[in-house]
Amino acid sequence: MRQSWTVRVGVTALVLASVGVPAAYAVQGSTPTGAVAAATVKVDVGGQGSCSGALVSPWWVITATSCFTETQSTPVVQGAPKNATTATIGRVDLTGTAGKVVSVTHLVPHPDRDVVLARLATPVDDVAPVTVASTAPVVGEQLTVTGYGRTTTALVPDTAHATTYTVGAVATGTIDINATAPGATICKGDAGGPALRSTNGSVQLVAIHHTAYQGGCLGATTTQQSATETRLDNLGSWITETTTNMPVRDLTADDWSGDAHADVLAVDVAGYLWYYPHNGNGLSARVSLGGGWGSFRHVMAADFSGDGRADVLGVDDSGRLWYYPHNGNGLSPRVQIGSGWAPFTHVTADDWNNDGKADVLGVDADGKLWLYLNSGLTLPARVQLGQGWGSFKHVLAADYSGDGHADVVGVDAAGDLWYYPHNGPGLSARVHIGNGWGTFQDVMVSDWSGDGRADVLGVDASATLWLYTNTNGTLPARVQIPGAPPMS
């Protein structure tokens, strides 16, 4: 029977611990160079084993789902890997210092095939990703297979290896391949490694290693060398969709660019913060503002510094409130401006006292609404603005009236949208401005049109982002915003 060649830590755990987690390569193959070398990645799953993979974008490595499967009854699910995982990229010789080692923060398994996309903690900009093939392999075609798995003589080799196999059969999800030389074998540790097509001096990723007979591998008793690969050429749309547009779970809106129009910032399910520029009619291609936001309880964009461009405020999982200054191209190192915010159900920010700097408003565990005035980029004291907010689904501070002072807009438990006017020391009687908002996944209030009055943006139950333009305090119609990120 064929065997999966993921290296597992089990009976041999003590041995592996003394020599390092196994790397992977094809037995008696040559050390890859150029594009073939760049396409080959070593994946270490801490406490479990080692596989191979391929870099398909600066942020993503593709490998085999089975690399992360602890038992057959425990499927791999989308999210952070259960064991600390790293990808070694651009380092054919593992004893050297070329390339880099990057942590894997998020996994997206394919629903039907032994394929998983692994999101990197930081992008790899100095190694060219391999292009995924768009045309099917054909019988008789020669492919270069690579990996970091064991060899005939080494359990833990120091370099990647490459050799040539020929396509023997093609099915919808797999291909069978046969070795072209007696010593060419795919071994344990090669799982998820690439099968590459050479095209005019470059390579395309056709498939990744799935199962093999492992003839000639260290510890194997069989002599059969054939293997089965998982096809990727017909998964192009899934790979593109996953690697270019991860679903987001938190949205916030404010003027990041300084052009008086609200932009959108979003935290995706992998914990990365993205800026989606307002382009007049919709949102342009996103720009990364960094990772590590996955555990934050609240994230909001607001001009805390008073320089005309939104900064970012966030409450982390320990209840600390942080200020991340906008530095022109991204975010400067954060500054702690508060603690004890963990029980707060809503946190929002906008300019309450019209001094040009955003203040912070929050609803605590008792449903009380508090105002924290920004005084020299600190929040020295608070003032209660009201109570009974505990059942509200959304609470946002924004200048809805256009007078330069933040008002409050909220969606109550019944799905009604209310506007609470700023009256100087507090809030006046509320005004009903909409209904049917109970099913909205997210709501933002910010000046999209640039007329000085905050508009309302909402993501409905079907994950569509809508703009409700503020027209003299009412929201008469809505328009879909193009380019919006998908909600999780």
C-alpha cells in the first residue's frame, strides 16, 4: 500500500528531538537551483513533524492538509494551526542563513483535496512565488519533484533535493507519476512538496505530493517508486480567492488618507489589518497595515492625534487600550492609553469637544455609556453620558449633525437605528433614522461623501457593504460600495 510521507513524531520522538525535526527531499536527486529552489519550502509543524510546500504568494505557502492532521477523526479546520508552525523559504541548504523562517498564523484547507493554504505572519518579498499552472498535466509529461524529505541514507538531510518523474495517469483531483531513474524516490517529509513544469526557463506548480510507495527511502522495505500527486491546475480560482481576499471579521471607517472622505479599515480572520482606500465610487485595492490583530476585542479608526488623518485605537485581549499613530505609510509603534477595557461591550472614538482630536466613548458591562476626553493623547477622566445601552448591537460615535461634535448612532435589540444628538454636556432625545438593522453584521458611521456629515455604512446578512448617505439627517436610499472586503 502507498503511505503518506508526512514525517510524524511518535515512537521516534526522542530520536527526532535529539537531531532536529526532519527536513524533506527526494532521494538521490540533485540540489535544486534557480526557480525550482525558490519554489520549494520546508514546513515544520511543531511537536508533530515536517513537510514540504511551495510559496504561491508573498503571504501564502501551499502544502498538504495531511501535514496538520493529528488523527483521521480530527479534521483540519480553518484558523490558527494547533501546533506552532514555521515555513523556511529561500533556503535550500538548511545549514545556511539564506532566505528566512516565517511563522504560519492561519490555515485554509481545501474542502475536498489534500491541500491547505498556510498564511505567513509576514510577507516574503525577496523570494519569487511560483505560478500555479492553469493547464492540465498530460500522460508522458515530465515534472520536477522537490522536497526536504529523507533520502536513502539520511533521516534528516540538510538540503532540498529535486528529481524527475513522468506523468502516468491523470484523474480529476490527482495524477499518478513514475520515477525516471532507479534512485529517484519521494519519501517521508516530502508531503506537500511541489511537482513543477518547466516552461521557457521558468516553472509552474502543477501538483503537490500526496502519497508514495517510498521505494529506496531510508527505513522502507519496498522497491516501488511511483507516487500520487494532488492536482492544483484546476484549483486556480480557489487559490486566487483565498490568497487575495481573506474574509474580514471587523470593519471600521474614518479618513485615513486625509482627503475628507471616509476610508475603510478591516481586520481579516487571520488577524491582519488592511486599509481600503476610498476612490470616489468605491474602495480601491487594499494595503496591509500589519498583523497581530486577531485577538483584539475592539479596533477603531479615528484621528486621535489631530493631524487630519485617522490613527488606529484597539483594545487587546487583556483589556489594554492602545493608540497606533498614523505615520504616513502605516502605523508607528503603539502607545498604551488605558487599561481595564475588557468588560466593555462597545468602544468607539470621534471628536466630542471639537478640538480636532478624537475622544473615546465606551459602553461598560452595566450598559452605561462613558466619555473619555482626549487630553494630550491621554484619557485622564471619564464622564457618564447615559445608561441602558447594554442591549445595543452597535454603538458608534460620529459627527452625524455636521456641527463638529460627535453624536452617537446605535442599533438597538429590535434592529432600530437611532441618532442621539450631541447637546454640549450630553445627548439629547434620540431620533429614529432606520429599521431592519438587526441582521447587519457590521455598521460604521463616518463621512463618506465629504460634506461634513457622517454617513452610515452597513454590511447586511449577505455580506454586502451598503452606503446610506446622510441627507439632512435622514437616510433615504442606499448604494452598494464596490470593492468591499468579504465578511467571514
